[in-house]
Amino acid sequence: MIATESGAAGQTKTEIAIVGGGMVGLTLALALDQAGLAVTVLDAAPSAAQLEPRFDGRASAIAFASFRMWKTLGVADRLAGDFQRIENILVTDGRVADGLRAGGPSALRLHFDRRELDEAPEGEALGYMVENRAARRALMAEVSARPNLTLIAPARVISTNVGDDGVELVLESGSRISAALAISAEGKASSLRKIAGANVVAWKYAQTAIVCTIGHEHAHSGVAHEYFLPAGPFALLPLTQKRMNIVWTEKTRAAQALLAMNEADILAELRRRAGDFLGAVRLEGPRFSYPLGMQIADRYIAPRIALVGDAAHSIHPIAGQGLNMGLRDVAALAECVADALRQGLDVSDFTALERYQAWRRFDNVALALATDGFNRLFSNDFGRMRLVRDLGMAAVGRIGLARRFFMREAGGGVGDLPKLLRGESLAA
């Protein structure tokens, strides 16, 4: 059910309240609903606004394990026709002339081919590109079909009171939501993170990501491209209908200049980096920009509070793993809470929350530091460093075992996987 704050009851009781109705928050709500819990999601943005084509312009690479979870929760079926399989990934260290990729990519490159993972069930792709608005539309449609799941939007939380018997969230309208457990899926500026007493380690990169979509003449064949250029990574990610999503990292001052260009000039700059293999190209929709940084919380839990997604960690987009980290949080937390419920414990049982934190924190910190290191390693044009990284890429590219490991790691198929990431239901 989807309601507005003005339509919410003065006092609402629920088992779990999720603050934040983005892709991570809605996926978590569906997972907990599948486990048999009553869930209320509170989101500050109107539901209709999140479905606007111009809402943020972004698309996401959904790892194959994350897509398994969406299949299990009924979301993938609602995405029919709205996702593009990633069959191959080409990673290249770009040559440099005047700060740009000139003369074509280095001969030393990485090629990840989905056919090397034929043991994956149902012919899974390396990943699936989905425009964010399409993902939100599918998630909201599935939420609307769940009678024990309520989304209230817009609903702005202005205060939170945590007690021995539960947590109470006070909305701007004066309505109150009482729950046994409150979960923050609010993003980087999480208010519940402050209530939980979590501190963050954070820093900014002197980089800005330009995001846009292009239409093109030639088929992309489901191939994703990532060029490492001196200013930062430049990715072309395949979408449906002969389109690609561009994630273009530049030094912030250069990004501002690019954003001010007209369409002809920005497309010329794009071709200088990507080449002409797509044929004639055109912009489809506006350009968006996002300053880049990293932020890691020192804890994910407190009594009756848990953090997921960007509320707990946000990373550089160099490997397209930010959303997938959040979706892995969802799978782990939902399973820990579901197990507590089956054992007759309170859904906010602190041992269950500690299990969630232990399950996810090390992996998230390791990935955050890895993406930071990759960005620093590749976002430069130092000759010796370029030689070392090119030789390293070539070595990995020649070792099938190494290639398959990186593909499984990027797909979320490595380690102690929660049930949802294995494609298994949480239903009792």
C-alpha cells in the first residue's frame, strides 16, 4: 500500500520501520515482508517524483547475485523489457595525449566474458543494467501488491525516540510511527545514524561524475566498457534500445566546463575518449553531475536501530558496486531478522543485529578501500605506475582462474552468501 503523510493515521504501529524509500529501502521492505513481518517505509520524497524520467538520470549495474534476490522478491518479473544483460566487460588503460585517450586503448587490457561462467544457473549474465526510474517503478509496483507493507510518501521524520519497548518516529505532520526496529536506508545524510551514535570516516575526491544517456547507431551487443583515464574512469554501460549510460569522471573544474558545453561540443569530447565504434551518437536527456567521495560508518547497529546502504557506507563508483553493497546489506539483515523471528526472539534482538554487522562490515570496508585504491592507482599518468598496472591487467587477463574470480567477486557470488543472494526465499 502507498499512502501520503497527510493520510497516515495519528499513531501507527508496525514491526519494522524503514526510513528511506529508495531502491535499497524498498528491496529491504519486500524481503522483510517475505519473511512475514509487518513493515512501514517512510520516504521524504513524493512517490511520483521518483518515477519522473528526469529524476536523477542514473542507471545501475545490478550484480547477478543481486538480480537473483530481485527475482525471488518478484521485482525482476516487473522489469521485463527494462533491463539489459551485460555479456562482456572490456577494461582498458587509456593512452594519454593532452590529458585524453588518444591513439586507442592500450594493447594490455582485461576482457571478462560471461561464457566463462557457464556453470551459473539459468544462463546468468555478468550483470544487468537497469535505469533507476525503471527499478523504482518495479519496486513500487511490487510494494503496492503486498497488503502487510505500507509506503508513506512524502513523510519526513523530524525526531526519533528509542526506548526499552520500541522506537517511535515522529513525522513532520505530527503523526507517530511505533516499531520494534527502525532501519535507516536514508543515504549519506542519515539521521538515524546520528541517533545510533555511529561516527563516519569520510573524504572527498577532487572528482565529479557526469552522468548522461546517449543513443547510438551501432549495436552495443551487451558489452560494457571502462577506460581508465588520468582524470578518472570513463564507463559506457549498455542499456536497452541502442542506448548507453555514460559515467564520466573528471576533475571537478573540468567537469564544470564540460557541463556548460552545448550538445555538439560535449559529444565531440565524448568521442575523443570513447572512439567511434558506436557510430553516430546523440544525447538522450539532460546531463547530471555528482561530486564524489567516500564515507564509512564505524558501526551499523545500536539498540533497535540498523543501518543499510549509503547510510552505512558510500564509495567511489569506479567498479559500479555502491548499490550492490547496499543490496547485499539487505539480504544479510533480512535473513538475520527472519532467523530471530523464527526463533521466537524480538525482531530487534541485539544478537541478531550483531550477526548482521559482523556479516557485512568487513566486506564493505574491504571493498571501499579497494575502490579507493583502484581510483588512486589509475587516475594518474605516471609512466612507471602505468607500466605496472598495465602488466598487472595483462597478467590477470591471461589467467582464466583469475578472470573467473574477479567476475564472481563483482557479481556478488563469492563468500558466505545470504539466502536471497542464492535465489532462495525467506518465507517461513
